[in-house]
Amino acid sequence: MSEREFESYLRLLSRFLKFSTEQREAVARELRGHMEERLEELLERGYTRDEATQLALDEFGDAAILANQFGRIGRRRRWIMRTTTATVTIAATILLVSFLMPERRALVPAPPFSMAAEQARKPAGDAPAPAVQPARRQTREITPGESEADKRVLEQMKIVLPTVDFAEGTGFAELVEWLRVQTKLSIDVNWPALALGNMERNTDTGGMSLRDVKAETVLEILLDKVSAAAGGVAALDWQVTDGVVRISTADQLKARTVVRVYDCQDLLRQAASPSTMPVDPQTSAAARAEDMENLIELIKNTVEPGSWAPDGTVGSISEYDGLLVVLHNWRAQHQIAGLLNDMRQAKAARNVEGAGAATRPAADRGAARRDQTVSRIYDVRDFAEGNSSQQALARLIRDQIEPGTWTPDGSTGTIDFWNDRLVVRHDETAHRRLLNMLDAIREIRGPSR
Amino acid sequence: MTFGRDLVRGSLDLMVLSALAEGPLYGYLIQKRIREASGNLVRLQAGTLYPLLHKLEANGAIESRWDNTGGRDRKWYELTSTGRRTLQDQAGQWHEYVNCIRRLLNPALEALEVAPQADPTTT
């Protein structure tokens, strides 16, 4: 009985481990030995077989998270293997694109801890100048969260356009101009970058005929068409910086990093409400520190996983006095801002409605489009509270919802628990299925609170 | 009282290496040794221990060997010469560090009228 449980855990772990078959089997063998010995010990101590099995498994934690822990080592080894088998195309593209960048900052790995941090402007507002980890690339500026100007632009991009009617033969620049007029926004296209991917002002968009679509959707469809029309050499993307919508190749946009500061004080466990006894400051400080740690871990796993230092080379994240200081590209920053916002809403909902209400999914953010995945938070404390039930739920989700798409380094989906809330990153379909499943579970269990 | 996570995190490597100082052990025993040597104050979870062992092996601080005697497959670890050197280095640093902190803390502890804990470094 317990062997079966151990085996299914180990099989799941094996699936997640990014190792050769031989290494995977070795890990399974080693862990199996440990589980068996632990089982014996617990049985001797008087636990039932079921209890002992569960405890033995609990000691290892969630299979995906465990595999992730192993994976951090594996990645270093694999990086060496990957570079030696790297395809010529990748090398060529890098060379090509870096030719484009006059400052050559984009894809040529800069030496770590360049003094570019000194060029960064002071953060706006009253936030104390954070002990920023020096930028690995050229820093632009330190912005508190997402600037108001950018937020306004992003909102404006969501306005609904009643008709989009353009015949085949309409050029790229013409449609961009039309969007400028419709949204009244500044839109800048990096034509030189596009030229490299065979895209230019006259590239035929193939026409468009749409009704009642958001401006950002029109833009995304437009960029897809243009990229396809040019042979699909380079994907196009857009982002908002300094209040301007910028269109360029996805690679170029991804390479630009920026430092942002997010105030996360309100997300950490606070002391009990003022009406109750003040909590021991040591405990609450420790609790907040742990929350911060978990939050950082969560962000690293759900937003551009694999890109964070020390394993990745693009982004880094540090904590300073309740502030999160993040260096990454715009897209990641946008996802983080969205994630933190969702958490705030979840927290607010909790305070108002109490436990038992799943956060209704927030509207899809443009930033998630590229990977088609989005992070959502679900309040499941009414039926999954505590480590083992959370892990059981995580196992259930992985087995039932789009099985085989959940990985520790999140190439498709990730599951995390944060402050007892379930945080899931996956595509819309998975979220819809998950929501249905959670609702079904609640129905079956009946009203518990 | 068990120790705060931050405190423990910083010295996990050291704990594992020192557990192996007197000879080879396999995972389960390493965990047991740490628990006992720390007076049950440090309870290293298996989910933390095994990835750590693999990391230490990847870094060359320890090496492993399989042993099937007694009908049970076990992966034994032992310190490499590099690992031994690292251990000596780090242990020395830690000792200095602890003394330094204690010197800093004593006046503060007196001011708070808190009796300092029994010296954890005496063996």
C-alpha cells in the first residue's frame, strides 16, 4: 500500500526532473530508500501505516517544487551542454541583432554588477533610496511600480473599436497611423529593428475586418500578420514605456531591462488588527520576512521562470525594507505588477467576504498574450488549508487539469501556494477547467463555512 | 525554540559537511546526525537535504558511492579533500563570527536584562 504511494510520488517527481533517465532513476532510488527507512521508523513509533506513509511523503514536499530544487543544479550542467550543441541560427540571430544595437547592450552578456546603477535616477515619491542590486545591463530608471502615465496608456489601449475594415494591400504603417488616430496615443515603431526581419512600412498586412475589438487586440493581430507576411523570421511585440507605445521585434523588447520598485508592505502578514493584542514584534517580523521570501520565490516561479539570477541571466529581484526591487524587461515587470495587483484584490476580497470565495479571474492582461498564460489567484482555504492538503490539491490539479503541462520550471504551468492562497499560471482553458473543478469540489463538500 | 529560517539557511552547507566529517553517511543518517547533534533543534527536511546533497556533489565538496549490502540500496556520501578544506575554512569563519556577534550582543543583552543562552559552541 505504501509502496504504491511512494512509487506514484517518485514517478511524478521523475517526470518533472530535468535529468537523464539514469540520473532520474538514481534520484528515485535514493529517495525511495529514505522513504522506506522513515516509514519503518514511524511504524515503530506507533503510527498507522497510512499516517506513516503520509508523513514520509510530507517530508519531501510537493513533487514539482522538489524537482525544481534539483533542477537548479541540473541547469548549470545543462547550460554547458546546450552551448556546445547550440544551433547556428541562434548564434547568427544574436550577432545580427547585436549589430543593430548601437550601444550593443542587448544580447551580449554584460559583466555582472556594472556600475550602470549609478546612472539610475532617484525613485519618485518618498520611498527610501533602495539598496539596489547593481544592474547587469544598462539601467534606465528606477520607477515605483508602473508609472501613472504608462498605466493610463495601457488603459487607453483597451478601448473598444467598433469597426476595423481594411482591404488587402493595406500597408503596416498605414494601420499603425490609423491606430494612432483611434487611440490618440503616441505609437513609435522601431523601423530599423523591423527591417532586419524583412518588415517595413509597406509590408502588406493582408487587410483586416473586425468588429468591436480592443485596440490592443487589433495591434496584436496586426503584429502577428505583419510578422507572418515577412516570413515569420522575427516575432513582433509591443510595450509601453514613458507613456509611449513602442513596437519592435520581440527579441529587442525582451532584451531591454528596467529596474522597478514595488511596495509590498500591504501584502505581507500584518500584526493582528489594532483592536487585538499587539503581536510579538519578533514573530511578526519573522513572519513578514518569510512572506517576503515566499513572495519572491513565487514571482520567480510564475513570471518568466528560469530568467532570474542566479540561474538565469536576465532578471534579478531583491528585497529592501518591504520593498521589492526588480530588474527585468518590461513584459516581466508588467506581469509582476499584475500579479501583485491580483494579490491585493484577493486580500481585499478576503477581508470583505471572508474565506470561501474564489477570486473571480481578473480581466486578461495584454502582457500574457505572448505566452498565452496568465497567473490567477484562488482562495481555497475553505477546503485546503495546511501543507499536506495543499500539496494534495496541487497533485490533484496536476493530474486532472491539462495533465503533463505542469512543470517545475513552468514551461507551461505552475502551481504555488502563497499565504495559503493558490496561485496558478496557465492558459485560459486550464483556468476555466480549474475554476469548474474548484466549484465542483465545493458543491460536493457542501457549505463548510 | 527552533531557529529562524534565515539563520538555518545560511549554514545548511556547513551542517551537512560537518555531519560527514567523521566518515561517510547516507542521506537518512545525515539527517539523523544533524538532528541529534543539534539537540533536536535543527530538523532538516528531506526535501531540503537531497537537493542540497546533489548540489554539494556537483560542486565537488562531496562524492558518492552506491552500496547494496544488507539488501538495501543506499547512496553513501563522503567529504572530498576540497570538501574537507571548505569545512575547515567555513567552520573557522563561523567560530569567529559567533564570537564577534556575542561580543556585540552582550551589552545589549545586559541592557535588556535577558540572560544569554547557554553557549552553543562549546562541545
